[in-house]
Amino acid sequence: MSRYKSAPLRRQGLSVAFARDNLLYVIESLVDPLVIVFTLWAVAFIKDGGLQPAYLVLSLILFSLTFPSSSKFNLTSWEIFSNVIINWLIITSMLILFGTATGYIELFPNEIITLWVCLTPLCQLGADFALRAISPLLIKLQGPVKQTIIIGMNEQGLALAHRLASNHYIAAALLGFFDDAPQEKNTDFPLLGKLDDIANFVKHQRVNTIYLALPANQQEQIVKLLDELKDTTVSIYFVPDIFQADLIQARVGQIEDIPVLAVCETPFTGINGLIKRLADIVFTLCILVMISPILLIVAIGVKLSSPGPIIFKQRRYGLYGEEILVYKFRSMTVCEDGAKVTQATKNDQRITPFGAFLRKTSLDELPQFINVLQGRMSIVGPRPHAVAHNEMYRKLIKGYMVRHKVKPGITGWAQVNGLRGETETLDKMKARIDYDIDYLRNWSPKLDIYIILKTVLVVLKGQNSAY
């Protein structure tokens, strides 16, 4: 197996994800944002005598960055502690950096900032452990344990059964399965009967919930079964057989009175798109102001190091696969942008000595902040490839073009995980695409902040793959 294989972000540690009608979902999604904001307010009232407008603005920023809270119910105590501390360090580091660059931090007394930064993680830990302690009571408040059956002893049905059985925070008692197809003996969950037996079983065993996991090609049986169950009060949930597909930002929507299911969607719709664009503009303006002397020095260095233009423009694929022009400081003696583009390799003779330094330190990427202001790129997103490379790899890697459902970025999840520079093997490129799709699947403002901070560390440390 390739060592470049990516691991899903949220699925590693966040194994509990409640339905949105679950009381615990509502509470857990609000607990961290509210604790962070209320701790700020408490410190402001105690030390500053009240809430000034600056505190309210900061509260809105904090809430948008931390809502919804990540689920911690199935984590160990140590995992909860490290999760809270690491996330808080990321958020405060970014806020302090942004506040210092804009001067906004001067609106808050140092004593208040220090006290708030120190108290907040302690309050978060207290709230998280308190919520875990009272969760059994909250589960009871939602009513008695629901007698549950699953129709369809197939891959998605069994996967659902294992999740229900292992999750102590869902008030459901799984009785077993119903299916017409012959089944191998399953010691974990009993097969209770065939589809014709369901209606009678539901009435006599007082079943509350049914999960319907039959494949879509059994539509006739599904319609017949739903008709038979109209004479009961059971709640029915459909588990579509696309369950096994590689879903990206899957969610249920509605067009007037017709429900629709998103299977592959961009994370930047609605308010998320606005947050992403505003963050790009604000951070880019601040960064350009800070690095303007560096831009001037690099531009002079490029001009003096070799003949040719200072800025190298190359056609690449942007949002929805449309061609865009991406800017970089020229680091080679050539400016390739045709049907065939040769990737840079180690000891590549086309790279100038000054260009090698620029590529090693990623300074050649700085003009792309102009692309961000133009709306062609984002600060964080899948790195854009040359058009020639796109046309080659889209034929070799399944799902390659999915990465173009968002704007390309100056830095990305793949790059901070070591997949930067030359991709001399198909496995390396596939691993990069895996990380890009993982980013789309798990995007959040907090993840963007983490990638930006890690990018800074990677650049300062340097990467051997950058040449």
C-alpha cells in the first residue's frame, strides 16, 4: 500500500454524529461556541465593566469559526483534552496574528486578552465533561428507547447496524433484520423474517423505528412495504444504496415540495461561500501589505538573475474546470504553457539559482495573492495544475476533476501533508487528489486556519520535495 494514502479527517476521531433532531446534537453543536463567547463576556464584565462594540464583533467572529462544535462523546478524556487545547491554540494564534496585523487587538486591554485566553480552554473542558456526564439524562428526556429493525441485510444495512449497536448515545434497541434474500449466518444480528412478515411483526412487537436499506432496484417491494406499513405508527428512514459511494458534502435539500439529495457538492454554498470569500479578501489585503517589501526585493532579484519576464503566467484549471491565468515569480529560464508541460525535477537545468531559492521557500507563489483578490483563487484549496497535466491525469485518476468544485488555493491540505513539488509517480498524484477530496469533504473555517498555520511552519522548515 502506498505511504501517500490519505486518511479522512473527521472520521478518525469524531465517530459520533447525531441526527439533527436529536437533543444532544443541538447541545453539542452549541457548547464550544457559547462557552468561548460567554467566557469573553464574563471577563469583559469583570475587568472592563461591560460589553463594548469591539467585544460583540469579536463574539460574532468566534461563533462563526467554532460553530458547530465537534462531537467528543466517543473520545477518551485525553483525546478531549488534546482536542480542546489544540483547537484553541489554532484559533487564538490566528486571531492574535490577524488582530496584530490590523491593529484591532489594540481595542482590548492585554489583561483581558491574557485572562480570556487562559480561562477559555478550562471552561470548555468543564462544559464538555459536564455534557458527557448529563448525556444519559438528556437521552431519557427524548423519550423511551426505540424498538428498531433494519430491512435489508446488505452492506449498508450491516454497517448501519454496527453503528447503532456501538453508539450508546442513540436511544435505539436494534431487534434485528428482515430480508428475502438468502443470508449467511450472522452471529451479531438475528434475521427475524422475510419482507411479508414485517407488518405483523411491527404491530405485535411495538416497533418504533424502521431503517429501510433495500437497494433501489427493489422499488416494487419498497412501495408494497410502505403501503402495508401505513396501518402502523412506525417511523421509517430510508438508507439509500449510495451509502457506499464516495459522498462529498452530502445533504438533503428541497426544491419547492420535491426533496433532493446532494451526493457531490461544493462546501462553499450559502453562508459558507460568503465566509470563505470575505476571509480570502481580508487576509489577502493584510498579507499583501505586510509582504510588499518582499515582493519588491524578489521582483528585482528575478530581473537581475536571468533574462525574461518577472512574472510567469500559466493557464490552469480553476473553479468548475474553467481556465484561469495563475501568476508566479519566474523561477526558470523557460515559460512553458503549451500542450506539453514538463514538471520540475531535482537538479532541473531550467531552474535558475535564484529560482531554486524561490521554489524552496515558496516565495515564487506570492503573486498568487493577486489571483485571490481577482476571485480566481483562494488562500486555501487544491493546488492548481497546468492544463496539460490536468488533461493527462483526469484520464488516469477516477474523480480527478472533483477537486475543481472549489477555487484552487495557494496552499492546500495535500501540500501541508508532504505532497508538494514533483509528482513523478501516479501513486503520488493519486494521493494528492485523495487529500484534495478529503478537504472538500471535511471543510470548515477551522480547517482552513489549521492549514494556513501549518503552511507557515512548513515554509519555515523547508521541504525537500520543493524544487
